[in-house]
Amino acid sequence: MLSLSILVFIHELGHFFFARLFKVRVEKFYLFFDPWFSLFKYKPKNSDTEYGIGWLPLGGYVKIAGMIDESMDKEQMAQPEQPWEFRSKPAWQRLLIMTAGVINNFILALIIYAMIAFVWGDTRLPMKNIGSGLVYGEVAHRAGFEDGDLPLTADGKEIYDFSGKTIRSLAEAREVEVSRGGERVTLSLPEDLMLQLLAANQPFASCRMPVVVQEAVAGYGAYAAGMQAGDSIVAVGGEATPDYTDFTAQLAAHRGGEAQISFVRGDTTLTLPVAVDDAGKIGIALVPATAFYPTETVYYGFFESIPKGISKGITTLAGYVHDFKYVFTKEGANSLGGFGTIGSIFPATWNWEAFWEMTAFLSIILAFMNILPIPALDGGHVLFLLYEVIARRKPNEKFLEYAQVTGMVLLFGLLIYANLNDIIRFFF
């Protein structure tokens, strides 16, 4: 909620700033939506703008005078044009007002990535340092990978580190070379491997690593059972779990119930009953793979971090745009998620670096999604403005109203569908 609130505020601030710069009246500036009532509102003396916080946390908005938007203020639009209204301004000014939110989100992501590089540096796990190789999911096994394989190249390009970008390159490659038992083995992969992964909703590969507790989260089974930081889990339900994937598979088999979990604490092995929730979780943050394998960290000075942040932002945007094509497949549509999915990408315990990393990533997503040419999104307004610039005439206002309503129906339908997917995945 904090992350999304920051992103929505910065997005709407962009619209607000350019609207006021061009002397367009802004009637409302709200974080969250406020149908029927608001949690907080304040209108400064001699100001045209009411500032507030709504009760429905699905975004936020600025109500710009003389504009067809979410407010659907038809009464105002029926009045004669006023010089302080959006519709009375030149097309280029209206275009800047509408793109300002997207621009703000993208710039915010670049700043965050730059500051992450400055404060924490860039830590990478070289593939060569993962001596025991990777462990693979069922889909990857069917494609020919074996646990312990260490990827060397993907379509002829050398693989340097273990990262999300690396996993994407492996899943989309037609030919992968791995090190298996000291020998180089070439695998020919199916063209639809990524779609198979999306359909199965499972990871492609992960580092082989023991399951060591970093923290037990209050309110979950592990905390209630008395598990502590440093406990090394070795078995679930009597089945050995030498690796994280073995651990998660055994927990999944005990979803919504209780599992006998064995763990080593110091020189003692303990076995305790631990409640497993419906998502197959016991509420622990794990010691990361980087604690077991040597990593490389590059540190940046303040000015060095700026081009690094720009590069990271552009690379992240390019990767997201590239992956967006999967949304239009059956497998991709089924993998869409809502607020539950967004929440799941954040760590179970507070971590500033992870928080800002995820916030920057979500800011990139928000910028890209908002510029799509869909009515009710910024990109829809931009599309109609570009039409006006090219055709030298404004679209019919009645048409814009119908387009706005259609876009809002589509967006709310997508929102319901994505969150329904979350609910289905959680319970089934």
C-alpha cells in the first residue's frame, strides 16, 4: 500500500503540475478514490483545489476542469468553454498535461534505481560460483534439464550471472548449453517453453540451497511453533528437504493443515508440528542464496550511479514490454494477478533495498500500462489528442464520453478478473 501510494501520488502530481503550469484549474487532487465520502479533505483559502484522501484504495486522481475523465462531469462539459479549462488550451499543452504522469513515474524509477546503486551497489551472483548447479521445475525437466545442470550459454550468448534476466533468456532460448557432470551438453528447447511455464505457474529454476530461517513472521505457523533465526529445516512430514524446492513441494502437500517439521538448531535436531496455511506457507523469511555462494558487488559514486540507474530503468522497461506479449495468450491471461500478486513480490519482512527495488519496478509497470492507447487511461487521451493534431479537429465530445465509459468498464473488468485469479490460486 505504501509503495502504490507513493507511485499514485507522484503520477497525479505530474498531471497537477503541468495543469497549473498552463493555468488550468484543478478542482480535486485525491489519493485513492472517494465515491460518496472521503477520509480526509482540505481546501486552502483562495484555492480552486480540494486535496483529500479517499476510502477506496484503487489509485487516485486529479479532477481537471473542462476534461472528460473518471468524474464524468457532463454538467460542466455542457457549459461554454472557459479560458481556465483543459479543453480551451492548445493541443500541445493538453498533450503534456496527459503524459506528465507517465513521465513522472518513469523518472521516479530511474531515480530510485540510481539511489539503490549509490547506497547498496549492484550485487550479482556469478553462475560459475553456484558449484552445485541449479534445481529445475517440472516444465524445465520435461524440456531436458536435470537438477545440477549449470547453464553456460543461451542461443550462443554466454550466461554470466543468476538473475531474472538470465531465467528469461533460458526460457525463451531455442538452444541452451549446460555443464553436466563436468561435460558440456547442448539442449534443444521447445518453442512454447515460456507458455508452458506460465500455464503451470511454476518457476523455471532456482539455486540449490538449504532452507535456513532468517526470521519467523508473527501470526504464522513457524512463529507459533517457536522456530527461530538460524534454524535449518531438514525434513517436512518425514520427507527429507535438502533443497528449497523439496521444502516447498512438501509444504504444498500439507496446505491448510499441519506438518511435522524437523530442523537443526545448534547440535540438536527438533521435530515440531507446524500449521501450514492455505497457500502452503508457514511464515518464514529465508536466508538468501547469496549467503551460501560468493557474490560480486560493484559500488558506485553518486555521479556514477546516475547512468547506472538510467540503464537499469531502460533495461527493465524493455524487458517488461518484451514480456507483455504473453498477456495476449491463454496461458498469460491465466497468470495475471491483482493486489495479492503485487503483495507477494515484496519480502515477508521489511527490507529497504527490496522495498525500493519493487517500487521502482512497479513504477515502470504503471508508466507503461498508463500509456497504452485504451480509453480512460492516459494513453487513450493521448491517442485522441494525436488524432486532433493530425486531423486538425477535435473528436466529438459525445464520442469521448462513450469511449471513457467503455474504457472504464474494460479496466474494472480486468481488475476483477486479475483479482479473481488471485483468489482462485489461493484457495485452489
